[in-house]
Amino acid sequence: MAALTAENFAALQSLLKASSKDVVRQLCQESFSSSALGSKNLLDVTCSSLSVTQEEAEQLLQALHRLTRLAVFHDLSSAEAILALFPENFHQNLKNLLTKIILEHISAWRAEAQASQISLPRLVDLDWRVDIKTSSDSISRMAVPTCLLQMKIQEDPSLCGDRPSVSAVTAQTGIDFQHLPDRQHRGFGGQF
């Protein structure tokens, strides 16, 4: 993720027009979300609370969004690391306030960012065992081990809909083919 530009820091100076620290805190919180950048409501609130134009409010929200996302992306969890993002000539009190707000919310923002990213299902639990038949009417069936594998995963239901991503038939096919290299190996007389 790219560092903030001089234009971003210039836009952040608009926060000096805020009537209180709570206004700055609220804008930081609401601008973190990706949906905030296109929010007409947030743009109007920013314009009215800071007495800035629509264009200035939009630039400010983009700068706040980039700043908070950059802190989360680089996992900046110390005041020194966050303060290092700002240029030397940036307003000291505003720099300290933004650093404090970011430190207060970074763990919640990190969790929100991780929850909203598209990813593969997460493995929750894994249980496996290998069974060997101890009695059978055929010696060849006794020598074939069976691997039993039980995986518990956590999927995002909004991505899967109401159907599982892997059907039972597909899973069984994958299990049946696990012995294929063994069978091919025996079929060629062990010449591998």
C-alpha cells in the first residue's frame, strides 16, 4: 500500500476546523470503511461539521481512509510507528490526536478488514485416522489401509449461498482417486 501524499496531508489539515475532538474521532471511524468513500450522507455531514466544500470534504475523507487503512495494513500498533507516517511540518496537536484515535480503533479496524476480505474457508478442526481391516474373506482387501479424514471448516455463508462449495460426490471422487497412483504403480510392475 502506497504512502500518503502531500495532498493527503494537506486535506487532513481541514480537521483543524472541527468544533471538537469527537467530530474528528467520528470522521476517522466512519471513513475507514470502503463504503464510506461513496457515501453522500457522510460527505454532507463532513461538509456541515467542518464548513468545507464538497470537494474538500471528499479529499479529507479519502485522506482519512488512506491513513487508517495504511496503519492497519502495516500493523502499526505503537504511537511512534504511526507518528512516523506524518511529515515533520504537520500540525503537532492534530498529529497526536489522529495517532491516539488510530491506536484506539486499530484492533477493531483490523478485525473488520479481515472479516470483509474474500478468502478460502478457514480450517477449524481436523481429525484423521488410518484403519486396516483385520478380518476379511480376501487377503488382498486386508492389506489396503483406509484413511478417514474429517475436516470442519468455517465458510462465509454470503459467498456460498445455500449450497456447499464441495458436494459429497466430489469429495468421494477425490478420496477414491487417492489410491490411483498405487494402482498405476502396481500395473507397471513396479518399474518406477
